[in-house]
Amino acid sequence: MKKALLISCVIFLLTLGVDQWIKHFILDGFGWESKALSIVLVFNKGVAFSMLSFLGEGLKYLQLMLIVFVWVLLLRQKEFFLKNYYAFGIIFGAGFSNILDRFIHGGVVDYVYWHYGFEFAIFNFADVMIDIGVGILLLRMVLSKTK
């Protein structure tokens, strides 16, 4: 358990660090545009697709309580945590990075804007890492059911 927790914490810190490092460049003015994709700075006051933005400042505290609550639940489900510790490191590192943005910048720093063929929500590296972490969890669950 200690080894898995340590590795999960390292992955957490790496994911958090890389995301904050990228956001530093975006906040310093880095931008880029093409016909399909743009790098533009947006502060998202809500969650995905700006949902729940009506909660204002309370959203960051709600999210922080939720992430701590889920972390405590996971640690109590040792077997599930041990099978998926790396995915949880990714998910929690990315989620915490976005919450940190809310405390520091008043909203999540988003910057990747897909606009070819259709307009998609603006997102960031942490959002992609959360998707990857959840995808790993889902894939492992599906594969374990087929065995």
C-alpha cells in the first residue's frame, strides 16, 4: 500500500506540475491560431461547458470538499485503489490543478480551442489527463469483466 501511495503521489505531483507549467506559458501571453485549433486564454468560472458557473466562489470549495471526500473513500477501498493507483494519481493531480486555478486566478485556465467543423469547448491539459485517467479506469473495469 505504501509503495502504491507513493507512486500515486509522484504521478499526482507530475500531473499537477506539468499542467501548471503549461498554464504559466499561457498566462504569460502565449497564443497560436490555425484553421482548426487555437491556443487562447479563457478563465472558466464553471465546470465542463461552463456548467455550475452560477455557484460563483462556492464552486471551488464544493470541488475541494468533493475531491477530499472521494480521496478518503478510495483509501478505504484499498483493493480498488491498489489496482488503479496510477490512474487516480493522474485524475487527482489534474483535478487539483484545476481547483488551484480557481483559488489563484478566479477560474480554471483553459486554452485549447477546437473550431474546425464544429466549435468545441475550450479545455486544458488537466482536462485531457482527467479523461485519460477515467479512460484507464473504464478500460481496466471492462477488461476485468471479460476475464
